[in-house]
Amino acid sequence: MRVWTLALVLLTAPVVLRAQELPPETLLKPGTDSWPTYNGDYSGQRHSPLHQINASNVASLSSAWMYRASNYGAAGFGSVIKSTPIEVNGVLYFTMPDNVWAVDARNGREVWHYKYPPNEGGHIGQRGVAMLGSWIYTETPDCNLVSLNAKNGQERWRKPIADVKLEYFCTMAPLVVGNHIITGVGGDSLDNPGYLESRDPETGEVQWHWNTEPNPGEPGSESWPDAEARNHGGGMTWMTGTYDPDLRLIYWGIGNPNPVHAGVGRKGDNLWTCSIVALNVDTGKLVWGYQVSPHDTHDWDATQTPILFDGEFQGKRRKLLAQASRNGFFFVLDRSNGEHLLTAPFIHTNWTLGINAKGQPIPNPNKEPARDGTLVSPSSNGASNWFAPSFNPSAGLFYVVASESYSVFYLTAEGKAEGFAGRDDFLNYPGTIKAIDYKTGETRWTHDLGGMGSGLLTTAGNLLFAGDTSGHILATDSMTGKTLWHTTVSANQANGAITYELDGKQYVVVGAGDSLFAFALAATQ
Amino acid sequence: MSNRYFGAVAVLLLFASLSSGQADQAANANKQKPANGQQKDAPQKENAGDALAAMMGGAHIDKEAAERGRKIFVPACGFCHGNDAHGKSGPDLVRSALVLHDNKGDVIGLVIRNGRLERGMPAFSALSAEQIADISTFLHSRAADVSNRFAYKIGDLITGDAQKGAAFFHGDGQCGSCHSATGDLAHVATKYEPVELQRRMLYPAPNLIDVFLGRAVKPPAPTKVAVQLASGERVSGTLDHLDEFSVAMRDSAGWYRSFSRESVTVDVQDPRAAHEGLLAKYTDQEMHDALAYLETLK
């Protein structure tokens, strides 16, 4: 008995001391009482096993609490909660550009608010924080990685991760793996190279640095005509990737090449822009890459979440990766080696000459931007964008907010093409949820949202949560797309919903405008 | 039938286009009524490109200083760096990290005054601090010209064959079934710049950048709607809003009326539906020809 007690004390003592912290091993199998990373877990599925709220009772879902942010300063379109909150030990952490908040996940009470000083970086959006131990990590518009004390929001340090003077700007929620903080960068207006870095969680110093464009002599370097083009080739890394702990690979979607709309000075495939890449998380070395848009000229970065799942494909169980890419095509790969398995359009597109032997769409040169314009589907906004997709493993369905859009692409550069070197004139902006069967790429159902703009969440309660563009939050049957519940909030949902269970109560939390809205079943309130 | 027509599109996807292509739903914060895509109370701005650049964190450029700088730069530096600073035998200075870090000559001043003799750049020791500061402003203005795509000028659009365009208008395009060159489209080429005319021809909706900046825009043609109530009563009017859950209109007497879609049948006559149907059918040549034809309607 004494031995047992002693053992119990020994076992629980460190746990008690660290109860509020987030140890790295927790991220390998997060509990349903938490949502500890941008995508909830490393797979990127945004699918929760929670089912207290389910298709049979969601009609009685009602408001649990609301939190309205204030004193956030920044003007313009950045002042919207585009971040996916993380939730750790009953506290939500979320952002807007230049701002981080900690809020009680049970009732929406503000715990602390951190403000970063005004700065010249692009303030288009901020997608969230990462947490490790007792520290919060976030990227600022002017590209510092900031570490905050999770207890009180006090700044520990800030370290530059990109040069704002070159028009980089940073929006991404970092990814924590073990003792690595993975950071990505954005900004494609001045032909800068993209890269990923791993930073030390304690010091913020660089552990490894991986350039989107291969170095001379490396595989892929031959896909650029010369050093000048390669050194100014773009390929930003602005969306949080996913991670397979068994393979120790991180998966990242890479942005479009530069100059954006003019391909003449960068003939070739332009690797690894518009690609999905797998890097060893400890070394930052490329293990494999797959380019979804060779030689892109339409701004269709492939930064959409590469979702990981294990499943059957043509009779064989595999470790899979799927992406509904901005270029309008859905891809399934074997994530252990990058082997291509499936390519299927999920909207009507008009820019390809077909699919090549590797499963890549072949760009039609006549649909490149031209001085008098080319009519192209999708627009540069894309068939999909950063709005979080979701995967329901029991249904085998991949859900994406898709846009059957058209745009006229113009080339405008006089003389040497630099920067965007052109632009497109948007025509229409439709948006629907599409449920794609990963085995065939076929769309099982479509649900109109009026436009595109928010991320998706699915749960084991056979539910899918989404926001439309008329200020509604809605839940549909995840198998059929039929609406089972909706409510009106003060603005359109701008982030992806999350869910967690505390004290036996399941919450669903969404960000809309400058507010968080939490929902729970009336019976549990 | 779909609710896409009025789905908060107005400002929504302008931001789609902003910056690194990170589509963003900027309109979320101020859920303004999106019907007709107008935002009447937004401030008037002169230059869409400048305003958007400012919101994106772009630098403010002193245009007079930049022009003074250009006049010094072209004869002194243009032979090697190009009159537009894009580089010739000397390096490109538009996307140069050195120049982008410069403030009024504090970085490039040394290089200009001392030259880089080992690389073949002579010293320009006679230039004053003010002149170097002006050159710096000129170079920053060149970087801003490149990085601010909303100020890019679209031109040279009229490449099609007007006769073939007329044939398309009356033939495959079936434009003539709703429009007339001597009626609603008379003198249309005098009302719009070619890029605006092209967009409106393809899909008649206001330019979202104009809408966002609160410029006067011609609203799209009103959409007619008829609602059949459970009682059998039929109410007609001009569509005000439509989404998955409700429909709203101005009835023939001008009253606002809304209905839950659970209990009514909705019939929308969207004048843009034919345009939308054509989007998937146009060849680029047909688009160019049709525009060339509309350009003859002076």
C-alpha cells in the first residue's frame, strides 16, 4: 500500500506541477478536452471524435457565451478573427494582426491581451498561435516570431524570421513538433524567395532553413532557367503544414512562383513552387516533393492544408495525403514516398491541356495572362484558398470550400516583368462546400454558401460546421450536406470552427468579425 | 436556384486578391448590406492603388522628390542600371535589398559617393546629400510601382475583329436577345474604359475595388423576384437579399418584405444568368471580338 502511494505521488507530482503546461508529447495524441494546434492535431483533418452534439440533437444547439475583442487598434480588413483559436487546459488563445488574447474557454472571460507595436508589415490577417510548455508563439505582420508567457501574455523575446523591408509579411500559425517551432513566410510582391525555418523554442534561434527554390545542382534546380530567376522565384510558405510522427516528416503546401503572372523570364516547371513537399522535421531536408501546378502563372499557390489519413486505395491500405488545391484539382498521394495516386477536378476549369503521366495538370500556354486578357477559371482567388478543409475518416469524405469562379488575367508589365507583372479582374465569387470521395475524386454533395470565406469542421456526431456569407453559422449532416441547424451571428464567420469538451459539455467555437461565439446543447447548460 | 447573387460578395472577395493571394473575407467585420454591391457611406478615395497599398502597409512616396530623383538618376545611372532601374549591365535596383533598406541615402549614399570600383561602378562624389536622397526616393517609388499591383495599368485590350464580334453578338452569344446596339448599348463605348467594358460585358457587376473604396459605381440591373406563399398569394418585386434561409424584396409599392424560405417558393429572374452561362463557353478570341464590336458603339 505504501509503495502504491509513493508510486502515485511520484507519478502525479510532476503532472500536478506542470498541469497547465503543454508538453510536446501531448500533441501526438491530444485529448478531446483540448484543441492544442492550428488544425487541432497533426493530421490536419479538423475532425473531432466528440459526439455529444450530433445530428439527432443539433437542432437544440444554442449560445453558450460570446466574447467581443476590443482595443485591437489595427484598422482595415485585418481586424477580423481569421485565427483558429487553440484551447489548452481551459484557456483559448487566438489572434488578430498585432494582437493575442487568452480567454476562458468555459465562459469567454478575458484572461489577458497582448499588443504588439504598430508596424509596417502587411495586416491582411493572422491565423493563430502555437503553444509549447508554458510559452505561446506567434508571427507578427512585420515578421518577428514572438514568444509570450502563456500565464500572463508577457513577451519573452522576439526574433526576426523575414525581412519586412523586402515586403515579406507573416500571418501563419507556427507548427510545434518536439523541440522545433516551424515558421513560414508570405509576401509575393517583390520576387523574394520563400522558405521554411525551424526555430529553437527556448531561444528562437534557427535550427534549420529550407529554401523553396533548390540550390544550384540540387534536384529541381534545373527547372529554372538561371540563377536570377531562381533567386527571385517566390514560393511562399504561409499556411501551417501537417506532420506524420512515424515518418518524422512535415508536409507543406508551397506558394506560387514569381514574377506572379509573367512566366517568360522563368521558363520551366519552377520547383518547388505550387508543390506539396515532405521535409524531415529534424534536418529540414527535402525527402520528396510533388508539384500540383507546373509553371504557374495564375497565383494559384498550393498552400491549402495537405490532410493526412490512413486508408484504402485501390485495395491497398496506405498512408495517404490529400489536398484540394487552389488550381481546381484534388490530389491524393502516398505520403511515405510522394507517389501520385489520384488527380480529379473539383470545379470546372479551363486552363489545362490534360493530365500528364505523373498526374499533373498540363498548363495551356494560351491561358497564360495576356495583354488583352484571357478568360480563366478559377480566378486568382482560386478554386479553394486558405479556408480550412476537413476530412471525415469514417465517411472517407474530404470537405472543401470551393469556388467555380472566373476572371480575366492581364499581363501589364512594361519592359522587364517583376512583382505581380499583371493582375486579374474578378468576375464572380461563388462558394460552396463540396464533399469529395477520396477514392475517386467524385463530389458526393454540394452545399451553397453564397460565397467563400470560412473553414470547416467535422465531428463524429455526423456533423459538419461551416459559415455562409450571409452571417449564418450552420451545421449540416456530414453525409448528405443537409442543413440541420443554423443561427445568425454579428458578421460572417472568418475562421475555422473548433470543438472541445470541458466538464462534460461539448463546445463549438467560431470567430466572426471581432468576436468569438461559443455554442453548446441547451440541455447541458 | 442559388443564393450566390447576393452573398456578401461586394467587399468579400476583393480581399481575395490582396497580397500573397491570401483570400480574405474583409467584409466580415462590417456586414453591410450587399445588395447591388454598393457601400455608400465608405470614404471617397482618389487612387485605389494608393489606398490599398496603404492598407497593406506600403510606403508613402513623395512624388515630387521621386521625380527630382528620376531626373538625376536617368543621366547619371540609367546607362548601367536602366532608366527604369530594372538593371542592364549593372544590377537591378528595384528589388535590391540594399536599396530597400535605404532611408534618404543612409545606405546607398556610400555606394554612390565611393563607387564600387572592383565591380566597375565609378564614384559619383559630386552628388549632394539632397540629390542622393531624391535618388533614393525615386528607387523606392520604382519598388512601389512594382509591388503595388492595384496601380498597374491594363491597356491594349482591343485586339479582336469587330465584324466577327457583331456576328457573335447576334449569333452564338445570343446577346441580342436582351441587348440592342441602338437601345441600351447605344454609345456604351463612351461610358466605360475598355477594361471596364470587358468586365461588364462578361459579367455586369461593379469592380470590387471601386466598391470597396466607395466610388460611385453603376449598380447592376435589378433582379426581379416572385415569391409564392403557402396561401397561394404571389408577391413580386425587386430582390433585396437571398440566402439559404430567407428572401427579401422591395415590393411594387416600395415596401421591404422578407419571407422564411421554409414556407415559400422563390422564383428569381437574374438578368446576369445568361452572362454566367456564357462564361464557360467563350473562347478568348470570341471575347476579344465581342469587345472590339462593343468598342464601335461610340
